[in-house]
Amino acid sequence: MALKQELNRNTVILIIVAALGYFVDIYDLILFNVVKKESLIALGITEFEAIKSTSITLFNWQMGGMLLGGILWGVLGDKRGRIKVLFGSILMYSAANMANAFVTDIDVYAFVRFIAGIGLAGELGAGITLVSEVMSKENRGYGTMIIVTFGALGAVLAAVVGGDGHAIRDLLQNSFDISLQNWQVAYIIGGLLGLMLLMLRIGTLESGMFTGLAKHQSKRGDFLSLFKQKRIFKTYLNCILIGLPVWYAVAILVALAEDFASPEILNVSGNVINGQAVMYAYLGLSAGDLLSGLLSQWWRSRKKVVLLYLLLTIVLVLLYLFTTSGQSAEYFYIICFFIGIATGYWALFVSIASEQFGTNIRSTVTTTVPNFVRGAVIPITAGFKLFEAYFGSVNSALIMGVICVGLAIYALKGLDETFAKDLDYIETL
């Protein structure tokens, strides 16, 4: 009843906009891993090793853009407002993905993925910050749960459109005599979805906590201040570390599913397709985020739920690496689904980061933390490739999994429990 009374028109609109924005965000973020093979072949990259190496390089360009974008949008969110960042980031990544459909060489492809990464970096942090500040301390977990649970389904749409969007391509060909390949149509759809979303800007209002900052003379959006005080830096670093297992699973186990399932590594019986592995994993992530959000509200704890999920991640990594050999593709996809569930604590992870800091630095933290985790894909994949040369793919994936989960568990112990914490305060910087 209390939650129902709290959901006024502005709050409902903000949750809808943030959820739809994250849906399109995830669609565009994951789409490259779905269409990378088709798009690279179209650009003249045909050898297996060249496709694998180039796709990792392009993905790292995207993640590098997200690292830079996380800082830029986070600072802007604290200095200029959460709403401006929410819609500015949507506009940037939508325009970039439209452009991505018409790249003609790898250098341009890398540049566009970098720009798209900058845009993709802003939406989630701004949305979570907004919803956390407009909802009550007891119920804000439901708002973030809805955003991330629905948003994760964007990856499912990316898998469907990227893997089997031929009907849309044929429609364009027959109706408008426009000849495009499937991967180009997938990028255009992502751009159009984002541009359509911008129309929902009407009726959205800024966070009251942010507007209240005008009464104070405190520093706002000072990114470097996160590194000047030992307490603040340690908390900030711990917030980043607890998210590492999520993108370890996405970037290594799921994005490289075809490679792991190949006869040279796990020898899975049947044809495993990256797009299908992504779809199953993100269906699991959506279910996992829904369950973790509910458990957090019921147990009145963020940390207990994250710890449970980290332990489940260990189990699922072992099942993926040591029980799928010789098994069917269907079994492999089921394991990908449960990996998604086990790493489906993204909403809690971002909420924990948002709830650790004061209003004058909250957007900076909430936007940079998830993007630093996404950017951590670069050292994670580099570590995987380094260990792979000495220990093989399976053992290398295991080593990186142990490192990421171990760091996350250690970092979780150093964070405060933030369920129902009052967020209306100024951080002393």
C-alpha cells in the first residue's frame, strides 16, 4: 500500500523512461557481440582468428568509450542535472548506432563504437540516481529493480533482431527498394528506438535532492575528489570490484560462447551461436535481477543478496567449464541462462554504489562505477588471452573467474549496508 501511494505521476514516468532507456542501452551494448561476425565478414575480415582478434579489439574500443563517458556524464549529472544526462546520453548512442550501420572499414567501425560507448555510459547511472532520489528509502529498491530487470531484456531483442531480422530487411527492400544487410538493419533499429524514446522527455522532472543543492556551496561532480580521501577512495574502489564477475561472465563466457563450444575447446555437440548464448544469458540476468531485487527488499539487505549471488557464480563457472564438454547445445544454453541468473545482481550493485555517497557526488559515482566495471573488460580479456597462451582456454577462464569473484567478495566485506539509508545529505570533499 505504501509503495502504491508513493508512485505519483512523475515517479512512474521516471521509472518508465529509465527502464526503456536501459532497454535500448543494453540492446545497443550487446548488439555488437551478436552481429560482429556478420559485420566483419561484410567488411572483408573472413579468417577465424582475424574475426576473433578484431572483434575483441572493437569491443574494447566500445568499452574504452564507456570509461571516458562514465566520467563525463557522471560529472555533468552532478553539475547540470540528472535529466539532462539521461536524455543527452540516449541521443548520443542512438546517433552513433545509426551511423554504425554505414561503416565501410575497421578504423571507422572502431571510432563509431567508441562514440557509441561514450553515449551508452550515461543512461543507467542517471536513471538509477534519479529514481533513488525521488523514491523513499524503503522502496527505492523496487524502482531500480524494475529498471534493470526490464532493461536486461534489451539483449534478448538484440539477439532476435541481430540473429534473425531478415524479415525487416526484406520489408525495407520490397517497400522502399533499400538494400541493407541484416547487421545494418539491427544497428538502425537500435538508433531509431533511442530517438523514439527521446519523445518521452515531456513530463519528466528533476530530482528534488539535486535542485536542493543550489542552496549549498559544496563541490559538485568533483571526480578527482574520489581519490583524495582514503575512506572515499576505498569505498569507491570496493563498489567497482563487486561488479567485476558480471562482466567477466558476459565478456568471457557468453561473448566467446562459440569459441568455447568449438571442437578445439569444449567440443559441445551441436551448433552454438553467440547470439543465442547472449539471449539465454540475458534472460537469466533479467530473472536474476528481479529475484535479487525482491530478496533485497524482503531481507532488508543489499550485501547478503550480493554474497549469495557471488557464491552461485562460482558454482556456475565450474559447471560451464567442466560439465558442458560433449554435451548438447541445449545444455550449454541452459548453463548460460543460469550464469545470467547467478550474475543478475547488477541492480543491487549499482544501487549500492549510489547509496554509499552524498547528493553532490552521487551521479558521478553511480555513472562511473558501472562503466569502470564495463571498462574492466579490457584487462579481463587481456588477462584471459595472456593466461590462455600458457594454460589453455578453460584454465585461463577459470583463473580469471577466481580472480574476479575473489576480489568481489573481498570488496563486499568493506562496504556498508545501505538498505533504507537516508540519501539526502552532502558529502564532505
